[in-house]
Amino acid sequence: MPPRRTRLPRAFYRRDTVHVARELLNKVLAMPDGRAGRIVEVEAYCAGIDPAAHTYRGRTARNATMFGEPGHMYVYFTYGMHWCANAVAWEHTPGAGVLIRALEPIAGVDAMHDARGGVSERLLCSGPARLTQALGITGDLNGADLVKGAGPRIYDDGTAPPLHPIATPRIGIRHGLEHLWRFVVPGNLHVSPARVKMVQA
DNA sequence: GTTTCGATTGTG
DNA sequence: ACAATCGAAACC
């Protein structure tokens, strides 16, 4: 018998972005075709004070979704080839959300492999662009409602977030490294291989 | 209008 | 360590 899935209410996303990031650990991201994975790594990007956030310099055509209603999905294109997915989440200041960085695959794994080519299961969804490729998320889904609608959803299947998630600096950014806003499920094997950016000596 | 660079990944 | 690859942001 499959675990019961509870839809996350809009109010879930309408809270402090860092808090939502931690609460999203161990939730389930599911696509309409059945592909689904457990969220095991996230990063919070905050409004106003956070120079690493796309929204730091204000609203643009690209980041407009982040200024919209919490609980929608902000999908952006980067490095000329990759899509990344966020859950819009903010309480008082618009323009913030949670980057989903890694999933543990739990359903539709064959379809994920078809979408990703011959990669190991461990690397199937272990990175922000890997998981969008595995699930088939592209810019078409920018703005999709994760709470209502027929598109991607985030569910609670009864698995609580870790009591003590690992907190680290965020990956691949140049500013805002002092904030420990990357959160990881301790011991999970599907976390992205944390590449430390090499610095020229 | 032109240039720079990125919330990354795969390969060498 | 570095190329791939292109649109948005930044700069003039």
C-alpha cells in the first residue's frame, strides 16, 4: 500500500524562506506522469539582503515568478543548457524561494533514466540541473502552481524533515557565502557531489 | 549595442 | 582543469 500523500497548503510556502527550505527536506516532488523523488538537498535564496539571489537587484522578466505568489515554481535557464527549479517561498518580502538541488528517486525511475541517458542511479537526480532533466522540467513549467493545478506538485508523504539537517554554504555562488543556507538530509547518498569552487592561488 | 558571465555538468 | 552553450544582466 503506497504511503498517503498530503498536499502542502499555500500557507506552507508563505513563511520565512530559510524555514521553508528546511521543511522541504524529505518532502516529495512529483510529476503528473508519476515520476517522483524525495527532496534531500535544498538552498534558500532570500530577498533584499542576499547578493546570491537572482532577485537581489530587483524584479526582471526572468525572475518575475519569484515576486509572485508563494507555492509556485520558478524555473530558470543557466549556463546555456541547464534548467533549475525553485519553490517560491516568502513571508514578508517578495522575491525569494528555495532551489531544489537533489532528489532521491522513488517513482518513475525508468522514465528518469530514459531522460538522462546512461548515468548511475546515484547521479540520476543528484544536482539541480540533473533532477530537472530526469523529471522533464523545463521553462514551460515556470510559474506552475505546486499547490493547485495539474502540473508538478510537492507532497508530504509522512516522512518528517531531519531534526538536524546539515547546513553549509551554498554551491556555485560568489557572494553570500557567509550564510549557511544549503540544507542536506544527513547521510543521504543522493545528495549532489559537493564541488568546491577552485580558487586561483 | 556590445560584452560578460552564470544558483552546472561531463569529460580530461 | 576546462569546454559546452546561450540568454539575461551589466555595461557603455
